[in-house]
Amino acid sequence: MSNQAISSSQAEVDTQRWLERAVIGLNLCPFAKAVHIRGQIHYAVYLPNEEGGLIDALIAEAHALAACEPTERDTTLLIAPNTLADFLDFNDFTARAERRLAQAGFEGQFQLASFHPHFQFAGTDAVDITNATNRAPYPTLHLLREDSVSRAVDAFPDAEAIFGRNIDTLEALGAEGWAALGVGPGGAAR
């Protein structure tokens, strides 16, 4: 990421483009399309260039999500475009955020998924295309309702096969195909 601060509107536009072109377009998450079409995804942006208040923002978003009916807001993407540029720092932060969510009483109610522009699975090279399954334009924390996840998994006959299918999809697409999607900041390849 550059030293230039990203605006809230740019972060949201870039994240929606990634969701539409990569997550839904490549069917990386077969559950995303329905909530996207119904307008049940809430996009929140944390703009400060320090992580200090990000956990508080996450807890506030969890409270807001809990206060909404799933038919109104089923899930929240909290985008942090100006902080946690280092993936290892983000990974450590995500573990702390999960603990704080549990301490705040959301264990069993919400799951936390994370995406990062430099996401890297253990044991892979940074350039391995399979890392793209968890790459978003900016550091992003995804709050998912446990009930919704359970219903989606029950409706999908072979949910555990999603990861393997995603790896096959990305390997077939390759780095050039991923870059052509234009799902980085400002529509750029990452």
C-alpha cells in the first residue's frame, strides 16, 4: 500500500469490486452472491493509520450487526485501508480481535474471517496464486453470523470441498488472470 491515505468511498468501491469480480465472479464463496444481491452486506471503513481503535470499531460493528435482523444486514466487512499493511502484524491483530469478540460476548454468535492484500498461507511462497483466496484490496475483517454460516453450509452439499475447488480455480486462472480481474486498490492488480 502507498503512503497516501485511502478514502472511505475508495475503500468501499474497491472492496465491492473485489467481492463482485473475485469472490462472486470466481465463485470463491458460493454463499456471497445471495447476500450481495439482497443488499445484506454492510461495508464499514476504519480510516485511521494506526490500529489502536480498530478492535473498538470491530466491537461496535458487532453490536450494530447484532441489533439488525439478518434479512436487513446479514454480514459486515470492516475495511482498514490505512493500517496493518504488514500481513504478519495483521494476522497477530486478527487473533487479538477474535479474543476480544469472545470477551465481548459474541462467541457462538459471530465468526471472524480475515482478508489481506498480502495474505499468505503457511508453507507457501508469497507469489503462490493460491494465497489469492484470502486476498482483498485492503486489510478486511469479516463478521459472519454463526446461524447464517450454519444454514449456508447445510444448504451446500459439499462445503468442505470449497477450499480445494478454490485452489483449482486460482491455479487454472494463474497470476496473469488474477491481475486481469483488477481487484487491487483503485482497480489495480496486486
